[in-house]
Amino acid sequence: MQSVVEDKSPTDSQGQFAGNMMTTQMLVIDLLDFGRKTFPQQEIVSRRLEGDIHRYTYADCWCRTGQLAHALTELGVQAGDCVATLAWNTYRHMELYYAVSGIGAVLHTVNPRLFSEQIEYIINHAEDRYVFVDLGFVDILEAIQDQLPTVRGYVILTDSATMPKTSLANALCYEELLQQQPDTFTWPRFDENSAASLCYTSGTTGHPKGVLYSHRALVLHAQATVSRALLDLQSDTVLLPMVAMYHASAWGAPYAAPLAGSKLVLPGKGMDGASMWELIKSEQVNVGLGVPTIWLTLHNYLTEQEITVTPLERVCVGGAASPIGMVRTYAERYNVYWQPIWGMTETAPLATSLPPTSALLALPKEQRYELQTTAGRAAFGVEMDIFDADDQPVAHDGTSSGELRVRGPWICSQYYKNDDLSSFPNGWLATGDIAVIDPQGYMRVVDRKKDVIKSGGEWISSLEIENIVSLHEAVNECAVVGVKHPKWDERPLLLVVLNKGMQADQATILEYLHGKIAKWWLPDAVEFVAELPKTGTGKVRKNDLRDQYFHYLSTQGKTS
Amino acid sequence: MQSVVEDKSPTDSQGQFAGNMMTTQMLVIDLLDFGRKTFPQQEIVSRRLEGDIHRYTYADCWCRTGQLAHALTELGVQAGDCVATLAWNTYRHMELYYAVSGIGAVLHTVNPRLFSEQIEYIINHAEDRYVFVDLGFVDILEAIQDQLPTVRGYVILTDSATMPKTSLANALCYEELLQQQPDTFTWPRFDENSAASLCYTSGTTGHPKGVLYSHRALVLHAQATVSRALLDLQSDTVLLPMVAMYHASAWGAPYAAPLAGSKLVLPGKGMDGASMWELIKSEQVNVGLGVPTIWLTLHNYLTEQEITVTPLERVCVGGAASPIGMVRTYAERYNVYWQPIWGMTETAPLATSLPPTSALLALPKEQRYELQTTAGRAAFGVEMDIFDADDQPVAHDGTSSGELRVRGPWICSQYYKNDDLSSFPNGWLATGDIAVIDPQGYMRVVDRKKDVIKSGGEWISSLEIENIVSLHEAVNECAVVGVKHPKWDERPLLLVVLNKGMQADQATILEYLHGKIAKWWLPDAVEFVAELPKTGTGKVRKNDLRDQYFHYLSTQGKTS
Ligand SMILES: Nc1ncnc2c1ncn2[C@@H]1O[C@H](COP(=O)(O)OP(=O)(O)OP(=O)(O)O)[C@@H](O)[C@H]1O
Ligand SMILES: Nc1ncnc2c1ncn2[C@@H]1O[C@H](COP(=O)(O)OP(=O)(O)OP(=O)(O)O)[C@@H](O)[C@H]1O
Ligand SMILES: [Mg+2]
Ligand SMILES: [Mg+2]
């Protein structure tokens, strides 16, 4: 009898005792293939850049994705080539997600909100061959095209009728490219560890850094996303990703939706309250994805319109901490479950969440809201822990904080073409977030390493102060930043945007904080502002605020 | 700037353009680790062989699994070694599932219902080092121990108080082995393609054949199992696997339950109606897993007891075709959704199902029942197609039949230590099932290749006839087999078990079939029997029936 057991050490990948299972690879194209086979009539609805609403089915999407694959092949795009997009959330961008990765090329989603030097830098760093661009972003490329030597052509995401005049060399029309192509394509099979897509962080310090996702990572991430531990998507879900497809793949929604058979509602560039609400109402959206600011925008709009009844059941909220005021407002005013999420570009991006299990919903209201301001627990596949400055693990006691580190099959192990491994100690990704983990595994980001306020050698958590201030009825938004202080090094400054028509002064706000935080955490000053500066993804630009207000205390003579 | 792009061909696994993602491997132990971290207080309830009900939590299970890993290590079990079990569904078997695979060894679940020569054959073929055995199966091993040269010892799954007298050489007591061990274990990390467990088919022809599952296959299968496309398990689910852990891993329930956080109810050897119902009622089981015969057993018991109200919401039914009569009975009498499943030992085992989506539940009743007699559609990860005798694909028109072939990451690519690749043509597993697939992708097994009746060069589907006969009010169970006929080669013989206290004769039954199938499909005879012979997994032994009744027509003078 023939024996396959030669070397039984399973750590030895050569002579290991392997199972007798097929080596079928997990590829991104399989997700759409499953969706179009299992839910062919499910819809993808898009607000187009042309202004109208477009709707088609997964079956249609599959055919056009096949056409696009033929077009890419004709353009000479090969396996391993990078293809860039500068585009909002629409069906055409979705087609690019699947066709580019499907032929073995790499989809590079460029964030059009980066500075133009950064856009130039990352297109060159990625060595993009083609750029597919939305109508509104053509001018960005016109200005830098002479500095983009690797780019062979620009494809404008529109049809002949609406092709703009452009100075772009070799400008092509997306719909014309697809028109004559056959709608079936023989998708190649290849190693699941191959690169599928590329996304750069915004690079608040230094050059943006690229995260190169593999097919394996994206498929496993999509399966986790669909599961009850994260977004819990199903064929009844009508999903509105109010997060951009140019940033962290819209949290993977384009990959997860076909797997779940969910209806996908793509908002185009309509990120304002009115546009958002229009789609929610007309498409009966029941699950939304977005940063807290987006849900604040929606809340402000609904308040203005005196609307409290919505088809929404859940909003899934990440990218920043969940303020308890918003958690409560969404629960009590709109009957919507606010589902916190934690993740980052480097984690594909979803890693933790707090799904509305019946055990959670059975808790007393206030206890539940409190939990909803954490980031929840790690999904299957993600391991997380917190470490001190000496790389020692910190206790999971809910109060001791340390830098959050994560690892798992959809977590970045190195930045693209970058030898600096300082963010990847001992096989972990060091996230730059300061967090606590409680004995039940609930994680809470208490600050970012770079935002934490160092006052007299001790740390003050800006997030904790913001969370409390956001509960004050007059407060719409707020931010706490560390500003220069001659004696304490840094002290907290609180910036507040008031609700429309509401009044409050420094004394009221400080009084409100009194007793809720340590006395020495109390901000040295409160400044009322009309708005807070935001990144393209809707996050408060704390670095800008810090720069702007750095000498605030001395200028205002508040350094006593 | 350093370039990692040297060879862009992603099919070249050496120089491929790989993503920058962590190489974290998917291992079986991670499933239980997730369960004990995320749902530490969730319960595992077992009917023990000792007779009582045992309950503990995932947290407890984790600790004892750690102790068992230490014990196995002390026994000298090494990575790659095979460890056999002859055991029913209990928490101790669950501990073995995780500890054996967790240390890198291979769990060989032996089916105690095999003939003793087959048990001897497979233990030797697998080269098992230890056998862990339930109280009731000790005698099986006593009889063959002299023929088992690779086995170093036998561990009896009980405590000192109930240790039986045994002639087994080197007999150890499970609870004694665990007692002094520390309850934390440092689980090794290794290649996910390593073998994790081994299960032999029953070998109705020739020797049983081994299916060697990898960690990767079992983890991906568990994720698919938990998903809405298959079993849709969640933390509210109370799952009763009425399928044996010694056969196809109880359909993966021990792996899937911790991932979903479901309560797991393990029936021990209590496969009868009364024992089953006792657990369903006391533990408030809402999802059951089992072959059709099991649900017939339960139905017969409930009818006897005049019970119609149960906590069950779904029964997931595979291993044999779903008779429409049972689908209807469970819906209308018990308000339970009968969820069909298709799979086999070679597919880990789950591959297709028909989950109760709201779209399905919205269909007219009769149309839905009809769909529930199919095997549903393929889960994400499983590709399936049907082929004719010349390896050509057969149309998916719902009527043309061909041999079903499947492929995917949890599907067998070769039998263990077996060079015969005839069941694995062109990278597929040829299942031996004859099936049709309709344009929507719903698959229906119309027969097994070996059970199909060849009459005058044409095929008669035994399953289709059985499905109709099972609807007759007097019929409890039935089977159709092909028996010898001088002119037509084979003709169908129908065997019927009547409901208690009911009457029917051959003419009534044939009359009932009349007009519902082609005239030449009508069985040549109907034989009324007290019961049908079943395999250890509850399937009708058609080969035995065929042998027994092969000359029936000539003996009875019915060959005109
Ligand atoms: N639930 C959460 N609570 C608190 N902070 C969160 C949460 N989810 C995400 N974040 C913050 O968002 C970060 C990830 O954001 P993302 O990757 O989208 O870009 P960025 O880190 O804001 O920008 P860049 O890295 O490009 O400067 C996390 O590191 C964390 O600081
Ligand atoms: N939904 C279903 N409809 C019809 N038949 C089914 C269904 N599910 C499973 N089966 C049958 O069960 C078979 C798989 O069973 P399993 O692997 O448990 O052992 P077996 O094939 O009965 O025994 P062995 O291969 O050891 O002789 C399938 O090949 C198929 O014939
Ligand atoms: Mg970041
Ligand atoms: Mg079989």
C-alpha cells in the first residue's frame, strides 16, 4: 500500500501531511459570479454623475463586466498591471472593481480628495497604466497629466453624448469601449494571493502609503462582512454605502453585496442630507454605511424637515468613535440601531463590530448605548490585542490602554513597495490607535497615538471629552485638540459647533463637563466655530486644527 | 524606489505579483477559540452514554480541550498521527474534534456501524495510533484488537467510576487522562492545507475509501455552513445534530456551532423518537439536522403522542431526497420549515441548500413545497454541473439529467492513499448522483448511478416514483429498486411500509401512481413490508433490497 505519509511535520510546507482537498483558489470575480447566478434579478441602483438614477440587475452587471474585461484586454492591460479609478460610487465603478481584478490586473482606487501632488505621487508610485475617471474629476488629471509617464490613456466614465471637451491625451469614452464587446468572458484562474486592488492611506504625515490587497484577503473579508459578526447582509438588505468606493473599497460593500444578494444603492456624489434621504426613501434603504459625520448630516437634515420615520433599520458606523448622543438619537428618535465598527485601510477595512444580537437588545437601554460607543468585538479571522511602549501586552480590564495591534488574513503585512516595517512589529499591524479592551473582548479606541494630548507627562483622551460634550443639547459637533502650553507642554482646547438656533458659552460647557471627567482633563478654553474642517472621508482634520490653534492659549492670554 | 514587480504573471506562483497581506493560516482550533471568546457562556448539552444529561459552556469546553491536548502530547501523539474515535455525539467527542486537529494530528472518526472487518481495515489503513471509544463500542474493538498493529492504546470515554472491565490491552480512562492537566495549551500554527480529519465512506462496493479533510477545507466549510446560503446559524440557534459525529462530521455542526455562537445539543446515542423529543422540548431546540428517516421517526412519535406544537423552526434535511409528503407535513402540521440539503462525505459534506428566504416564503405554497423537494442551489465556494457519459455538459433545463460533478475548496480531490482517480475527472469530483439542474440553478438528484433502473435501455428514476408514493395517506415509507426481468433487463419493484393501522393493496397504490408518471415507469409489483433495512446513517439499503428481491419477479411469476 502506497503511503503519502513521508514527513509528518505539518509546519514543513514541503513534506507536510496535506489533506486531499481541491486547491480551488478564492478569487474576487467569484463573488459577482455567485451573485449573478443566485440573485440574477437583484438590483444595483446608482445616482449617476450625469444626474439621473440608473438601475440594473446583477445579471446585467455581470454582462457589462465581461464586456469591460474584453475592453481592458484590447487596451493591452495585462495581469499585474495597475489600473486607476478616480470615481464616485456608481455601477460603472463596480464594473471596474470586478473586471480589473478579474483579469488579474490591480484596481487602484485613487482618492480624488487628496492634494494634487499626492494624486500625482501615488499614480506614479503604482505605475498605473490607465486611469478611469468620473466627469467631475477630469480637470484634476488635466492639470497633472504631463507628470504621469506610466499612464497610456484616460477613460472617461460616461457615454458619447456627454463626453466632455478635454485636454487629456488619449481620452477614451467608457460606453464606447464597451459597446461592441461580447458579454461573456473566460475569466482566468490564478493564485489567490495575487494582488487584486490597491488603496493608499491619506498620508497625513509624509507620502501616502499603499495597501495592496490580495484576492484571498478580499474574499475572506467579504465573507466576514456578510456574516452576523459584522454587517449581517442578506437578500432582503437594501444597502446604501455612504462611504466612498475610492476609500477602503466602500468598506467592501461592492464585494459583500453580491455574496449576500443584497440590493446595492450607490449614491454617486450625492453625500448631502437631501440626496441621501431621497435615495433612502425611494429605494427603501434599510442598512446604511458611513462615518459618524454622515449620520450627523442625515440627522440635521431630517430635523430640519421634521422627519422621524425612515425605512432604515441599522446604520453601521466606523472610521471614528461613536458619540453616545448619536447612538441615543438614532435609537429613540428614529428607531434605528447604531452599529459601531472599527477598521482601517490597512484592515481591508472591517475588523470589529457590535451586531444587534438578541442578548444585546435585552440589556437595559443605557447599558446597551454604552456598549454601542465601543467598537465591539473582533470578527472571526481577526485577532487583536493591546501593547505598551515596551511591546508588552496590556491587561484586558476595560481601563488600561495600549496601542491596538491586529493580525489576520485580510490585514496588511507591509506597505506597497516600502521597506519601512515599523508599523508591523512581530507579525502584527500596529494600528496607531490607543485602545482599551474589556474582559468580554469589547474594544474601545480612546485616542489616536498622534491625537492624544500629552499634558505634564500624562495622557488626556480627546475622544472621551468629545463623547461627553456631544451629549449637550446645544452641541452639534465638537473636537478636542492639544495645543501648546508653556508649563504643561500641551493642554486641551475644545472646539464646538452649536446646533442651529442654539446658544451656549464657555462656562456652560465647562460646567457640563464638571464631575464627568478628571478635573485636570477640563479643557483650558472653549472656542465656538461655524464648522470643523473634514477630510474627504468626512473625518475631522485634527492635524489642521492643531496647526491652526497651536498658539491659541498664549495668543489669548490663557496660559496662567 | 524598490520595485516588487518583477514578474507580473499571477499564474506563476514563484514570481507572482502577490498582495501585501498577512499569511495567517485558517486552522480548525480558531473556530472554538472564537466561540469561547465571543460566546463563553453559550452551552453544549449532551446526553451522555452514562445515561444522564451533561451541560457545560464553550469556555469550559475550551479548557478541557486544552487539557486533552496536553494528554495527547503525553501519550506521544505527534503532528500527522491519526487518532481514531468510535463515539456518539457528546461533548467528549467534541473535545477530541478540536484537540486532535489542534495539535496537528488527524482525527479519524470511525463509523461503528460498519462491519467489523471494515473497521479493522480502515483503522489499519489510517494507521491509527490511539482509539478513543464510547462505552457501548468497547466490545467491537476487543474482538479485533489483535489485528490492529498500529494502535498503541485505547481510551475509554468515561470516568473512573464507570470504567468497564475490558480485555483491551492498554485501556485508559478519558477523565483520568485529563484530570491533572493544565487547561491552557499553546496551540501550534501550521499550514492550513495540513490534514485535520479523516472519514471513510461506507464502501457499499469494495473497501471503504478515506476522505482526508484539510484545516482550510473545514474552516471554509464552517463559514459556508453558518451563512444564510446553508444552515444560517446564529447565537439564538439551538442546534440538534441528529447526524452522527462519526459520519461526515455531523455535517460540520461541531465546527460551525462555535463560529455562530449557537447552543449545541448533542443527542448521544438517543436516535429514537422519544429521546429526540425529550431534548427538543427541554432544550428548546429550534434547528435540527438529519436525514429524512430521522424526521419520519420524529413525526411517527409525535403522531403517536398527539403532539403538534414544537419549538422547532427548521429541520435541515440531507443525505437523501426530500419527499414532498414530509415537506408538507412539517409545514402544515408542525409549522416547521423543511430545508433540503445536498452533500456527501466527499464534500465535507454540505454543498447545496434551499434556505427560507422571504422571496421563497412569498411563493404559492405548492410551488414552494415543490422547490423544497429539490436540493436547492450551490453555496458560495461550490461549483456544480451535470455531464453526460461522454463528459459533455448537459443543459440546465430542469429535465435533462446527467452525472453531478462538483468542485471547490472543501471538496475531495483524491481518496486517501488511493491511486484510483476515476471519481475525479478533469479536476471535478464525479458524485455518482444523477441530477437535473434548472435554469435558476436548483438541483435535483433524480437517482444514484448505482440505483437507477435500466429498463429496456431507458432509465427509470426510483426517487421520482418514491416521492409520489410517499404522498399516499396510507404510506409511511417506501423504496423502489430495479429487479431482474428476462425481457426488459430490469423492472421497478415497489416496497411499501404502511402507516400503523392503515390498509392498502397493490391495486390501490398503482392506481394512485396512474397518470402521475409515464406508464412504462409503473412498478411491476408492490410488496408490503414491515420495515426497510437502513444503513447506520439512516438511509435505505437499496443494495440489500436489490439482492434480496433480485429474482422476485420470476419467483412470483410476474414476468409476463
Ligand atoms: N470605531 C472607531 N472608533 C474610533 N476610531 C475609529 C473607529 N473606526 C475607525 N477609527 C479610526 O479610523 C482610522 C482608520 O481610518 P482610515 O484608514 O479610513 O484612514 P485614516 O487613518 O483616518 O487616514 P490616514 O491613515 O490615511 O491618515 C483608525 O485607525 C481609527 O483611528
Ligand atoms: N438532497 C439530496 N437528495 C438526494 N440524494 C441526496 C441528497 N443529499 C445526499 N444525497 C445522497 O447521499 C449521498 C451522500 O451520502 P454519504 O456521503 O453520507 O454516504 P453514502 O454515499 O450514502 O455512502 P457511501 O458513499 O459510503 O456508500 C449522495 O451521493 C446522494 O446520493
Ligand atoms: Mg490610518
Ligand atoms: Mg457516497
